[in-house]
Amino acid sequence: MEKQTIVAPMTPNGVSAVAAIRVSGPQVKSVVKTLFGEKAVAGLKSHMAKLGTAKWPASVEGGCRTGAVIDSLLYLYFEGPNSYTGEDVLELYPHGNPLIVRDLLQACRMVEGVRLAEPGEYTRRAFLNGKMDLTQAESVADVIHSANRSELENAHRLLGGALSKKVSALTEQVKDISARMELDVDFAEEEADPDYAGWETRFVAIRQSVQGILDSFRGKAEVGRLPLVVLYGAPNAGKSSLVNALLGEDRILVSDIAGTTRDFVEVRLFLDGGEIRLVDTAGLAEKAADALDALSMEKSRQILAEADMKILLVDGTTSVILNPEGVKDPVGMNVHPDLVLQTKADLSRDVALNSVQGQLAISSKTGAGLAELKSALNARLFKNRENSEDLWITSEREKACLEEALAGIDRVLLQLRSNPAVELLAFEMQIVRRALQSITGEISSEDVLQSIFAGFCIGK
């Protein structure tokens, strides 16, 4: 059955230098003809970029825009099956004006048989056309949404087929044992009892492999959570100035008047290892000045309790801290800082940069110590994995399939140790095999596919 041709933007809505639109399906050449003319179709070569001027096609109403220029843009044609979806694909790269993107989408849809793509439909077609298996298809979303480098590297390993190879190897082992079992079922009356001892050893090894993959599971909430870093200290210690210096822009109001920050302010900061949540809290003192000040301090205490890393800022012009253990607790709740920063190093002659472990001297004005601070944050929050080849799974669907396979293996082992019937063993092995095949999509249902791809972006 011939599929409809689909079109959708690959880039988010908004103004940018360049946008991207993808068209996939049997009517791709008709779209090229409609936008760029007959000569453009004659000159199409797969995987070769072309510069063209897209114009409005003749509309059924004969509108005044017919023949008007939409945009001068770069376009790429990929002849199926050598494309992302396995079909003929056209990618358009116009200027990133939302009006241009909208007009191109409308012009493409004027070609008969072309419609807007549904969420995840491009990747779904790639799966159905054999360009990737289901574990790789699911990892596409992880590649897009990874919040740090270790997650991104893991997503790339999944997309590259690392998990698929492991599961396929296990599936082949199960298929081999299952085939031998079913053969024994067919000839059960003609031959002696099979050698169960040899089977048990192989099942134990398969179980360990399945359990190892299952143990690597990390839920979406755990993987997608950004590390939380909280800055705290006395009023006018330089917390807001530090946030602005780290961001490279005046994001937070700064004043010489103590207590300018009344509520905690959260920003996002990109480090080499990934993105973090950085929180600037209201100044803390032993006693609140008023009811509003007391409320601000209470909020600061609450966010400190959630922090992955607590950083105490001390005004370096008024006091020099020798070590974090000796810091006077300004919170009144025995909070131990993970790092102490002596601020305003440009105004203090007594501060020596990086002189004490667990302590840094910084200057938000000159930038002194900021690179060392970022390095310390990165090392603490994004620890390097000891084995870069390790991977973990994040899909609840894959986890459920592995659990089903593991339960089946356990039933097989239990039967093997209690004088089993070959027929029952063969039946359980079919369950294990189907569970493993479901992980990669070798066996799948329409409901499963709909559930997976419905959560994807429109253009992916």
C-alpha cells in the first residue's frame, strides 16, 4: 500500500538564522517540481545540495500569490532507501523566519497526497522500513533530550545498536536452545530423555546477562533531573554578582544594599559535562530583620535541603576562612558546605587563590577564580564513568520486556531442577524468546508503536 507523503519542520518555532523542513514519501519529486520547477526535478541527484528559489504554486482559487517568491534556500534530496526514513526524502533549509516556514509548509501541502506529519512519524517509518530497530528508535528521543554528556554518550551508544547487539545475541541463544527443545518434543517417544544438565548451565548464563541489562535501568525522572547547586551566605556576600559573572550577563539585580535578593532565583548554567540548576538564595543571618526576611530565610533553608551541592559565599574583604570545617554556620541548621568561596578577591590582599582544599577565592568583577569554580562544579556533578563502554536503558517498555524474559527463565530453571516435561520447557522458552524479540521490535503491535512514537517531536 502506497503511503502518503508527510511534511513537518525539524526545528522549533521561532526566529533563527536557518530553519529546517523535512518531506518524506512518494510525492517528494512532485514537491520539488511544485516549489522549484521542472528543471529542478531533472537535475536532482541524491545527497547533493542545491540552491533554489521556492515560489508559490498555482492555487485552486487562483490567488494573487501564485508565482511569488517564498524564499531562496538550500535543499537536499535523498533517494530511498538511502535516507533517514528509507523513503525518498527532501530537506529544505530556508531562512529562519516563522512566516517563511509556514508558507513553505502550506505550499508543500498543496501537492496532492502531502499532509503534515504526526509526532514521531519519520522515526516510525524508519523503523518500519528496517532502517533501525525499536531500541534504536526509542534512543532518538534520548539523543535529543539528554541533559549531560554521559547521558548523550549513552544515547549515542543505544542509537548505534549497542543494546540491540546484546539483545540479539541473547535472542539467538534462546532460539537455539528452544529449537533443540522443540525437536526433543517432536521425537520424545523415539529418543532417551534429553541432557537437562547442559541446558541449565546455558540458562544460568543467559539469566545473568538479562539481569545485568535490567540492573542498568535508570528511569526518565532520574536521567532527566538536572543537578541542583545552591549558593548561600550572609547578605551582600556577592551571590548575585557571582551568578551574573558565571552567566556572562546581568540576569539578577545587584545592589550594595544588603538584602536586595528576597526570594531564591534559579537559572540554568552550562558546564562542560552538561546543564545544571544554579540557585541564588536570599542572604542568611543569625536573626531575621523582619517577617519578610524570616520568610526569605526559610525558603533558603528549604532549597538548601534539596541541593546536590551547597556553596557558601563569604565576603573576602571582611573575613578569611581557613577551612570549611571552621566556617561559622550562618544558616542556623548545621549545614556543611561542599565548597567555600571567598568573594571580592580583587579587593582583598589577604586572599590567596586555591590556597586551601575545599575553598576558592574569586572575583566576579575581574573573573579571577571563575574557571577554577566551573572546573570544581563539573568534577563534582559530572563524574567520568569508569568504563565508557557501559550503557544503561531508560525505556520502561524495554524494562518490562526484560522482566518478562527473566521471569520466564526463572520458571525454566525451576522446571529443569524438578524432572520437567519437555513440552512445558519448550512453551516457557517461547515466552522468553518473544519477550526478547519485543525489545528490538522483531515482534511488535500497533498499540506499542503508537505509544512509543506519540511522545516524539512532530519533526522527528
